[in-house]
Amino acid sequence: MTVYHWPPAKVWLISGGSRFEREQLLNEQFPGQTVYVGAFIESMLEAITQGQRLPQWRERYIFPSLLAFTEAHLINGKEATAEELCQVLWERYHQGTSTVLTAEGVPGCLGRLFGVPTENSVVPIQMT
């Protein structure tokens, strides 16, 4: 697995390995702080159908000091969902909170927000 880090943004991306390996790593490192992208999407759709304002809905994802999203690549091709995740990441960046994502590759919104990762972005995986 490869871990990319965008230091000013406090964002890490874990890619490679199998989905099981990525999720196991997140659950071991960040128990109780992991959001599955499928649950993120379902929560967003539920908020919309209930007439909840999206900025109010986003707050649950913005304010935790650490939050981990699994399988972020699943939003590729879902433009509205990708934009919501980008908005959450951008607001977390401005709050100074840390975010960890897993994906098969680098989601487009990360590159747009924080730049395309380079060799200097790769950090060693530290297991507890």
C-alpha cells in the first residue's frame, strides 16, 4: 500500500492493496472514526429527501478532529457526490482537522483541491 500526504491540508490517502487491507488498516488505526463512502452517499440523499440544508448536514463531517473515509474512488462519476465530498474536505482543511481516505487511486477532487501527489508526497505506513 502507498500513503500520500498533503501536509498543509492534513490529508492522507491510502491506496493500493485490497479493499479489505485498506479498511482493516483504517479500523485498526482509527476505530470509530471511519465513514464508509456508501454511508456518506446514503446520508446525503436522506438529508436531501428530508429537505435538510446541505451546509447543516455537512457539519457532522466537518467538525470531528479526525475522520477517515473508505473507498473514496466510489464517488468517481457521481459529480454531485464528489462535489459534496470536496466541500467537506475543503471545510475540514479550513478547520485544521485531519482526514484520512482510502481509494484504489487518487480521487480527482483531491488533486483539484490540494494538487496531484508526487514522490515527495509518499510517506511510510506506520502500524500500531
